[in-house]
Amino acid sequence: MTRKIMLQGTGSDVGKSVLVAGLCRLASNRGLKVRPFKPQNMSNNAAVSDDGGEIGRAQWLQALAARVPSSVHMNPVLLKPQSDVGSQIVVQGKVAGQARGREYQALKPKLLGAVMDSFEQISAGVDLVVVEGAGSPAEINLRAGDIANMGFATRADVPVILVGDIDRGGVIASLVGTHAILPADDRRMISGYLINKFRGDVTLFDDGIAAIGGYTGWPCFGVVPWLKAAGRLPAEDSVVLEKRVRGEGRALKVAVPVLSRIANFDDLDPLAAEPEVELVFVKPGNPIPADAGLVVIPGSKSTIADLKDLRAQGWDGDIKRHVRRGGRVIGICGGYQMLGRRVTDPLGIEGRDHEIAGLGLLDIETEMAPEKTVRNSRAWSLEHDVALEGYEIHLGKTTGADCDRPAVSIDGRADGALSADGRVMGTYLHGLFASDAYRSALLRSFGIEGGIGNYRQSVDAALDDVASELEAVLDRRWLEQLLGN
């Protein structure tokens, strides 16, 4: 029979996604057929699965860890927060509508059927399914109709491991408090807990483990240290953007304005990994650094709303001055749309605003349309004459004179635009920096030699390192019982 386990957190960003990925790679390394699963995810960091739909980037990475093709059934419900219209709801890879918070609560029971159908498909013919919860099961105000945590666990009869983040403080109270607040039927699903992100001498927490056990009766299945290799994995949660500078004082400064509805910001991870690149996430209230060599405007879940915010921050002026000084700009997806003369939304797909002036750095215009492009793509950089591989997730059609100088060719189609002086480029292709040839060519154009080699191999190696670290610290008896070998 298929073994199943679910990791739920005492809060958001406790490290569940990385732990699930690590367990998937550990199981795969032992020769097991393993699959990840997350009933409901809320994230604007989406991926295109191998079967052609949208899923959370974390589940795409977990599939990579499990060494299996990614599937829409690994994340059957994906919520993508946008603007005043609420969140876009993606069910089994396809857009199913949009809803505000209270409206979505009423919809959840209707989505449970899709969740259970996907879970059945993911579980068929495998040795192990590792499930990831969302937020915290102690949010009892959201328990009715829940499909993300205990609502799923009780329905699917999947044992739960609680994950507490000791780095943020209060881990004993959060675990004991979760035990106290959960209804009895939910509490009985919990087999034990993990302490995550521990720094220093683990024996100093022995009394803490004893205290938690005394209050809850739960066993501790391991104290996981701060996983250094996790820093080499693509980030899903926008909490990573709170670390403003990565690689301070290096040869090339790349500035990224942190948009309110920033999407797919893991596009920047390959640049951050380069030893000669300083990546600066520019948060609201701060100017774009005048000494940046490159500004990257990332993807957005709501182009018009984020363009308004960008202008309110004064970043539009910063970017134009950057170009006048000879600096360069790359816009990806929504960022590409912002570079044009105008963005229109006649059907109100993104919200109440139907039109906005763009930055005017490219002679293009974009009109939003209900048809959504979702596909994995092979491409070619016409700017640097190198191969690319990535994906497209976008609404809207972009036209204009600068489209006659396309930046890339995607599956034989011209895409994107270049300014006449070559300093401003935009494309709908996500993942272009993950192309080693493109990244190296881009850095050489700034007089820098790239230093990380094969980025995808470095991610794969990081997954192996995370798995090894987990194997060394997790309770051996529990781990052998879980893996069955």
C-alpha cells in the first residue's frame, strides 16, 4: 500500500516546502517511487507542469526532487492573489474563476472533490506521497470547509507531522498552543513534530523537547538545523525578498523593484547565484540604486495595479534616469508590458482600472484579454544568439514597432521587443536567466565572466545535500518506518 505523510506548520514560512522536497529526494535516493502533493497553495510564483497546467513553483521543485514529471494533480488548487478583484483560482491546472476572501471560503467545499480526485491520481502505484499543508491548522476560524490542512488530512486519513520554526522564536508555545486549540478529531491525526531551522548546539533544546512532550504527548522526530543547501534552491515565499541585498559589493549590481503583486521572482535566483552579481531587491520607500548596471522589472499578477504602485514609489523616474545614464533594463512578462507606451484592460480582467500609461521605454502597447497563455517553451535569444528554455504564463497581447526587433524566438514565434539602442529588452519568457549560455552572454556584455556553470545541476546537487542533511538528523526509527527500508 502507498504510505502517506503530511507536513503541516505551526505558521507560514516554517520551511515545509523545503522539508517536503528533501524527503522526496531522500526517498528517491533510496529507490522509492515518491510523489509530492499540496491540496491548496496560495502563491504568485507559478510553474507550468509537464502536463501543461499551472501549479505552485514549490510543487514543481518537489517533483524535481522526486525525479518525476510535474503534474497539475500535485497542486490541484492554486490561488493567485491579484488586485481588487481578489484571487484567481486555478483548479487542476486551469483557471476556474476568481473570488475574494469570503467568497472563496464558500467555494472551498466544492473544491474538495477536485482535491481528492487529484490525490487519488497522485497516490496510484507509488510507494510514498509526501503532502504539504498551507499556513497553520490552528487557524480554527478557517476550519469549516478546510481543504488545505486538517480538512484534507481527516478526509484522506493521512497522518500529520507538525513543523515548528525555532528561528522565529516561540516554538514551544506554538506547538503546545496548536495542541490545545485543535479539536480532538484533528489532534488525533498528529503523529509527532519536527523542529526546523535550529542554530547551534542541539542538546540545548533537550529540555524544550521534554516540555513539549509533557504538554502534548507528541514525540519529536528530529531537530533540523538551518539547512545551508536550502539557500541554493529556488525560493517560493516572498519572505525571501525581505533580505534586501544578496552578494553585496560585487562587480555588477542588478536592481529589482519589489512590486506589490510580484510574481515568479525565482526568475532572479540564477543571477543571485553568480559570484560577480550583487542582486538588490528594492523595497517600497527606497530609490533604485543609481549605480545599478541592470534593472530587471519582474513578473506581476496585476500589471496595471503594479504599474500604478511603481509610479507612486517614484521608480518610473529612477528607471528612466537609469536608461539615460546608459543603464540597461530587462522586463519579464508583466514587467515587459510595463515598458511600453500603454496597457489597456477593456474587460476589467485585472480590476477597476481599464487603462494606464506605461514607462514609454519601448514602442509597444498591451491589451489584456481573457485567454491565458500557459506553456513550457523552447526558445532562442535573438539578442545573444544562444538557446533558451523556459515557460510562459500571461494574459494579454503586445504589439508595436519595437516588436519588429524581437528579443527571442519562442517555438519559432517572435516574442518580446528590443529598443533601437539595445538597452531595453522585454519578453514573455520566464526562466531565461536559468539558461547558462544566455546568462553567460549577458554577463559578458557587462565585461563579467559567469562563474556558477550549470545552474540546473547546482539545484539538483542542492536537493541531494538537503536530503543528506535530513537523513543525518531525523529520528532513524521514524524515518525507516516512513521509507519502509
